Amino acid sequence: MAGQQFHDGQVDARIVRREEVARDHVELILESPALARAVPGQFAHILTPGMLRRPVSFSRIEPDSGRVGLLFQVVGEGTAWLANCQEGERLDILGPLGHGFAPPDPSRPWCLVGGGVGIPPLYSAAAQWRESAPDVIIGARTREWVLMQKDFEQLGLGVRVTTDDGSWGQAGTVIGPLQEWLEGHADGQVFSCGPTPMLAAVASACRGRAAAQVALEQRMGCGIGACLACVVPARGQTQMEYRRVCTEGPVFLAEELIW
């Protein structure tokens, strides 16, 4: 298990800003001192009418202002409802939930590797631990879905971008640039979030070369460990075990999991 955990329970959070940040992607900025105590990699479990709650990672965590960001892709009825929420409205949220990233060792190089809506929680990590600047590799299906590149650059970070169709940055996936980074950075640290196939490839690339923490994207029911809908196979001391992404994750050491 990687990272730190903080759980403040049920929160009533007011939307103070709404922005369409890319095609089919919306970011909501919420005012909530309780949520702003989150650890990068943790998530909010948001109530949507007549449906299960929706888990969304924190794209921004600002303890000083008491605000957080939630950036998500509109893919179904629940996220469509959430995307239509406006400034001044309030959301019923459980959170912050789960285990987030463990802070990087500032004496060792580190790299953020994100794909799709796995990019936002990596930005919150970069912003919180910016004293030891990471390298950043992000990927998307196409140029219109590249997320938060300018935000990373405003932190003074260099960003390598890949797109599946080659419409922006380097054609291909994040694995190529990651392999290059690993070759040039012995004893490195990798923080990654994105689709499971991407995370499996990141884990494989880092095996025996770099310590990797991965934040899983997983469908959930309750979000608090009771329903067991989000379990994933992991290596136990003597045999395979199942870990709950909502409570024992979403951040794990890559070596813990069976891909």
C-alpha cells in the first residue's frame, strides 16, 4: 500500500467556478476546507441524482484558500448531470477518500506519467511537491483531449505530450518517453495514473529500474470498502489477495499488483 490517508466524511461543497477545459471535459472548483486537506491521489465520491456516487480525483488541492478542483470527462448520465452543475450550486460529497501518493524523495529524480483523466491528480502532486521539480509525460487520444499542459507549464515544468493519433506532441503512447526517461535517471521515482492498460505498461517498464506508485481508475459502488465492487488482485505474503481500490488504494505500489 502506498501513500497517506485522510477521511473527513460527508461534505456539502459549493461550486465557485466551472470551466470546460477540453472537449467533453469539465473542471469544477469547490469551496471546502475539509476537502482541501486531501492528499494528492485521493478522491471525492459525488452524489448524482438516482444513481451511484461518482468517484473523481482531485485536480487541485489548495489548503490556503480552502478550495479543490474536480476534473472529469463526460461519459454517461452521471457525469453529464455533474457537468451541467453551475456556480453557486452545492454537491454532496464523501471525502477525501482512499490512500493518496506518498511524497517523493527530494534527493531522487521523479517523473509524472499520466493518461486522460489520470492527468489531473498528477497535477495536484506536482503543485504540492514542487520544491523538487518532476519531469512530466502526459498522453491523450487526440489533441482536443490533452489536459492541463498549460497548468504544468505554469509551474515551470517541462511537459512531454503524446497523442495516439499524432495530432499534438509525439505520436504514440507515454511508454516511449518513459523508457527514455528511465534510461537517463537511475534510482528514479515514477508516479502514474491513467487507464489500466497504460498502468500495466508503466509497471512493466519500471520493474527493476524505478520505484513506481500507480493510482488506479476503477468503477466503485460505496467508496468506503463495504461493497467489494472495486477489488483488484494483488500479491500477498503467501498467495494472491484482493485489495479494495477505494480504501486500500487508489494508489498502490506497482509491484503490489498482479497485472
